Amino acid sequence: MEVGGILTPGGINRIDHNQLRVGERLLVEVIQKTGESEGTIRVKGQDLFALLETSTKLGEQFWVKVGDTKEGSLLLIREPLLDKQEDIQGIPQQVQQLTERGLPINQDMITLLTTFSAANSDSFGTLLENIQGTMTDEFLVNLRKAIPSLDELSEGNGAEKLVECLKKLGLNYEQRLQQMLKLGSPAKEVEKNNLRETFKFKLLEGIQNQEGQDLHDPDGPLAHLLQKITGQQLWFKTGALDNAFMLLHLPLFNQGQLVPVQIAIESARKGSKMDEQHCRVAIQIETQQLGDIGIDAYFNQDLLTFRVLTRNLPFLPQLLEAVMPETKEGFAKLGFNLAKVETGDLDQSLEFQNFLRGIRRSGVDVQR
């Protein structure tokens, strides 16, 4: 790949040069070209005017090395693809996702993130079938009991049931383990016993007790389920960008059958939490009558707008009209005014599908 330089005059004044080191790698995105060799790039969340190589394309993303930070200018030297430099087999988008999440760039992290985001909750049911015979019947029964149903989530305590399920799976296992070490007896013993009841602990224990089973072997059914839980944990991390982002693949029961549900949320940060009054929520769920249904919702203070996406558009307006009064009433009880509802083709909504895979549109306004 061609190696060249990018000069951002005056850019150093808007990026703290004390935090930049010569030789440091940064991810750059070209967000505008105003001339053959001029444009705007995004570096560390900031938009900077830049003198570009003539071969640079709009929307292109690549890695650069800090070459110089003198005299109020920032010299960035374009480098070959990171996967060739460091023997990482991921594509640039995968490396970008690691950067966005504030995670170390290595093959294990790439595998966990991309395997999880490429899958869906339906694979959870397959994993349950595959681990039969490798775990006790009690484990399988308790695991199924921990998975909520759609009816339960529609109740007043639905959010609590969802959080309880995620904790039972062990999504905060390491965090609780770290906090446990700071406790004194007998509180430490109580928390230790509670951690033993999480499914992540039981999977780790089951893998270690299997003869000839390597903890990092990706082929075993227990390892697959453990990887799915760990991948979910990584996508729960709010990340390193200005907006917080998370993915959730949630198995739910509907009339006794497991249905796959995918959820993506992006919001402004509210301290260490997500801002529920300024956020985008994308949901895709499989239904028996209409197949896959997508909901692309935008919350802005007390206003809510969303699109309903399906492959059965002719039937959708009539269905929405029938449920709209109840829907508006439900959101009103939560403090939101349903301002607008649109419909769309699920297969044509590529940006929505990418959002559910963890690929965010640059500069997206979550307060749309």
C-alpha cells in the first residue's frame, strides 16, 4: 500500500499535543473532500481540516502514525493495513470496532466481537441442544428458567426480569469477582456462593472438568456457549467514543419456543450510564405470523419516533392502525409522546442491519 503523509494545519491546537506521541497509531476517517488535495478528517472524535493525498477517497478509513507535532501542525503518516503489520486476520471494520470499544487489538478480541455480532439469538437454542449430555439436567432446567418470556417483559417489572436474566448468565461475572476480593468475611463467602450460581461459572467449571477439553478450544459446545456469553460482555462495554453503544442478543420464550431478539442502543452519555432520553434503539425479533420485524426508534427527551420494518408491507398499515391507540397509551405511561410512526422494507434498510451488527454510521445524530 502507498505510504504518504497527511498534514492538518492548526489541528494540533484542537487535539491535546501532550497526549500524542511520535510513532503513536491513530485511526483516521475521511468525512469530506473539498478539493483534489483538501478535505476534512476525523481523528479521536474531532473533525480537522487536512491536506490529503490525491488518491484519498471520501469515506475511506485507515491507520496513520504520528510523524510530527511541531509548529501547530500535526503530521500523520499513512501506514499499511494493521492486519498485515501485526498478523491480524481481521478486516479494517473489525479493527475499528475494537478501537471504538476501547479494547486491545488482538485476534482473540476480533474473534469474540465479530462472531457474536454475526450470529443471532437463534444460535442460543442450538447451543442448548448441543450441550445436552455435557451438563447436568439441573443446569439445563435452571438455564431455561432464567430465560424470560415475551409476556413477562410486557409486565411492569419486565426490565427487572431482563436484568436478572443477564446477571444469571454471568455478564457482570468479572466485575463482581473483582468487587468480591475487596469484601471481608462473611460477605466474601456469600458473594462467592452467589457467583457459583451463575452460568458462566458453571460453564468454566464444566470445561475444566472435561478430560482433554482445552478451555480455549473453539470446537466444544460448552466453549461455544462460553464464547457467546463473553462476546456479549464485550458488546455491553460502553466504549471509548463520545456516544455510548451496546449490542444485546437476547433469547426469549414465546409460547414455549425460543425466539431470537437482537437489540442495539446508541445514546449520549449520562455520567457512567446511557441517556434514555436521547438515544436510538434498534430491535429485530422473529414473529410467527410476519417473520422478522424491525423497530428503529429515536428518543429525544419526551418525543419518540420510529419505523416499523418488515417483509410484509401490504399488511403492516392496517395492523399498526389497530394497535396504535394502545401503543401511544403505553408510551405515555412511560413519559413519551409518540410523535411519528413510519414503515419500511426490512431488506432495504441496510443501515439498520449494519447498526444491529455494531457498525455505526459516522456522525449519526441520536437526537434525530
